[in-house]
Amino acid sequence: MITTIFAIFGSLGLFLFGMKVMSQGLQKVSGEGLRALIRNMTRNRFAGIMTGTLVTTMVQSSSASTVMIVSFVNARLLTLKESIGMIMGANLGTTTTFWIVAFVGFKFSLSAIALPCVGIGVILIFCKPPKLRDSGEALIGFGILFLGLSFLKDSVPDVNSNSEMFAFLADWSGHGMGSFFLFIAFGVVLTIVVQSSSVAGAITLTLAAKGWIDFESSAAIVLGENIGTTITANLAALTANVPAKRAARAHLIFNLIGVLWMIFLFAPFTNLVDWLTPGLADDPTHTLYHLAVFHTLFNFCNICLLVGFVPQLAKLAKKMVPSKGKEVDIDHLQIYSTNLPKTGEISIALAEQEVRHMAELTRTMFRGFNEVFENPETDMTDNVRELKELEDRSDRMASEITQYLIFCASSELSHERLNKVSVLLRVVAELEQTGDCAYQLVRLAKQKYRKNRVMPTATQDAIRDFCGPVDQFITFYIDHLDVSVQAPDMEIALQLEKTIATSRKKLRKEAVRRMKDPSNIKSEMLYIEILNQIERIGDHSLNILQLLNQKD
């Protein structure tokens, strides 16, 4: 008995490890495609459903994908309504595990699949092209997954050879609705314990294939797994912001509603599945197909039933998680919640979002300098204090994003994404220096008024004109953080940098000429320092564009 239990747990561990390796490999192979899905999924709820389905199919776990969705909401990459569409799709995507196990898992010797996959995968990981190496990793994970499933199938005894092993399951049967609710509760607990709906589903299919539970009992366990899988996302959202908590609650509400209506329609629904699926439902050779159809049809019907009520689901989630006072913009540190996963390729999207926020901060600071400089007669003390706070925030963001990107680099990433992390690290450094220059300009403007450095009107107009191309340059690199920088874009960037450099040389010569009058020396020295700082921002802007233009 004890040996059998340990064999089952070992088989589950191998299955789970294989799923993890396969998921990481697939993410690296198709990481850019997944990221494209994320960028496009905000169009409507139907696009979100499709995206959730595909992402969950890729990572083979609705628990993992829904926790990922919660992290996107936490980082404001998704709104609550958009996340609900993805959650619906995640429920449908997890049904692919049932179909894989039903069609492949118990049809013939799994070692006939697993060992060749591992063998081919090992060969591929020694190849030079990154895509082949990543594909090899996915194949190895796929092989280990089926090897674990094979061991699980062999570890769980037949009902006739070891009747006491799962005797409690037989004791639960035959009690009408009481048995139904017991098996739902078993499904909830099982999914919470293994922290993966796919693993819980594999266990359920194995028990059904071995004859320990009949089709109706298995279907009830599947309903419980639909509730249990929501616990992971809710646990992950404990330290997240209010929108992320609401997304997790929306997942719970959606799955609970599905289970509630299924309780009343369970008998006719299982009869419909039995009618649609060939073979007898309680024949172990056909039970797996019936369960796959039940799981898929149930989730599909639940989506069709509730897809028109996404706004209402969002309102209900908001009532469950009310705002604490006035909602404010998320602080950048909150996306690094310890409970939220940083999942391979997808986690770079969070970093890119924060890099964009930091870039927009540099523009705000530069325009803040212009406002201070243009209003000599107004008390701008509060503005200067706010710009100082922005500069401090920029420094914190640079530190946090750098740490996060280093963490991403230590994760399982493809060669292309590792290059992207390297580029982002250097972009963050350039943005931090840009912010420092912008605040230095604010200090110079403050110094000008405090020490009453008088500049001719023409000089002030020259600074105003000089700031125009620099502001344009900053906006230009912000607009290109999310798109590929091409050769024509670099021509524009180089022309902007040339314009800035030429203007500074001209203005500097004029300042040196005015310094021949001793009374102008201090004001002109301040003027030259302002020109130098503005030009440095132009230099950093060009550096950012050149980094974004780097090819893998």
C-alpha cells in the first residue's frame, strides 16, 4: 500500500515536471507569438476568449494561465473586462489535456511515445540554432510528461486486483445527490493540493480508466476541479492591487455559476454527452472520451451562457472587492508582488510596460523644466518639488526594473528574448540619465530666478526654440518603444540629433561673444550649462533609438 502511494506521488511529480519543461520550451519557441496575442487581445471579449484558449493550450494549465492573467491586470496590461474574456478562454483551453490523454494516454504503450521524444529532444538541444534547442526542450518535456503518465497508469492498481486502495471512492458512490456533492468536493480539494487543473484532470482520467469511478462520478470531480482551479489565482492576488483581486474573483464567479447551473442540469447533460460520444459511458475504454466531451461541452456552454454578461460579472467582482477610497494609479513596485509569477517569455511584457512608463516620465520632467523656465514671475516652488519627486521615482523605477530584468534573464528565455532583456537594461540606464539631466535643468532654472540671472529676451527665445526638437526626440523614442525601429526611423533620429548639435554650437558661440561684457558672464555661463544639459538629453535619445534598432 505505502509503496503504491509513493509510486503514485512520484509519477505525479514526473508528470508535473514534464509539463513544466514542456511549457517553458513551448513558450521560448513561440514567445513572440504569445506576446503578439497579448498585444491584440484587447480588441473585444471574443478575441480575449481566443487568446485565453491558445495561451492555456500552450502552457497546459488553466491555473498557470489565470494567474498570469491576474498578473497582467495587476500591471494594468489588461482591464477587468478584458481579463474576464481571457479567463473564459482559459477554461476552454484546459480541456486540451483531457483530449491528449483520452486519445494518446491510454490507447497504447506511452513509452513508445515518451522515449523517442526524449531521444530526439536531447539531439536537438545540442544544435546551434536557438529555435531547435528550444524545440528540443519542449520535446523532452513532452516525453517526460507522458513517461510520468505511463508510470501513473501503471502505479494505480486495477479495481479487481487491489480493491482496498481506493475503497473510499466506492463508499462514496450510490448516495444520490450526496455522492454528487462529495465528488465535487473531492475535485476541489484535489486541484488545490496539486495546484494544477491539468494534473488533477490526469488523475481523474486515470481513476476512471482503471474502473475506480464511473462516468457520472468522474464528471462531478471535473466540476469540482473547475472550482478548485480558481483558488490558485485568488491566492496569487492576495498581495496584488484591487483590479487584480477583482479579476481573480471574476474567475471564481464565472466557474461557480457554471457549476451551479450544471447541478440542476447534470442528468440531462450527461445523457446528451452519452448520446454524442460513441461507446458506453461506464466502459473504461470509452469513459475517457466521454469525460473529454463533457469537460469541453460544459466549458463551451458556460462561455456561451455568460459571454453576454461580462459587464455584469465585472460589476459583481467590483462589489466583492470594493475600492479603498479613491483609486489611484498603480505604483510601479506593485507589479513585483511575490505571489505573482514571472513566467518566462510573457514576463518581459511587464518589464516593457514599466520601461514605457519610465520613458513617459522623462518627457513629463523635461516639459516640467520648460514650464518652470517660462514662468519667471510665478512661484513655481510646488512644481519644483513635484519634479524632484518624479526624479526620485525615476531612480526607484530604474533600480526595480533593472532587478526585474536580471531576474528575467535568469529565467528560461529564448536567445532572442535574452537579447531583448540586454537591450532593455541599457535603455533603462539611458532613461535614468535622461531623467537626471531633466532635473538638473529644473535646478538651473531655479538657480536663474533665485540669483536673478537676467537673460535677454532673444536668449530665452533661443532656449525655447532649442527645446522643441529635443521634446520631439523624446516623443519619438517613446513612440518606438513598442515597434520595430527601421532604417528610415534612424534617419529621422540622426537628423534630429544633428539639428540639436548644430543649434547648440551656434547658440554657444553667441553666448561666448556676449561674455566679452563682464556683466554677462554669470548669466551666460548658466545659459551654456542649460544648453549642454539639453544636448545631453538629445544624445541619450539617440542612444535609445540605436539600442532599439539593434538586430538579434
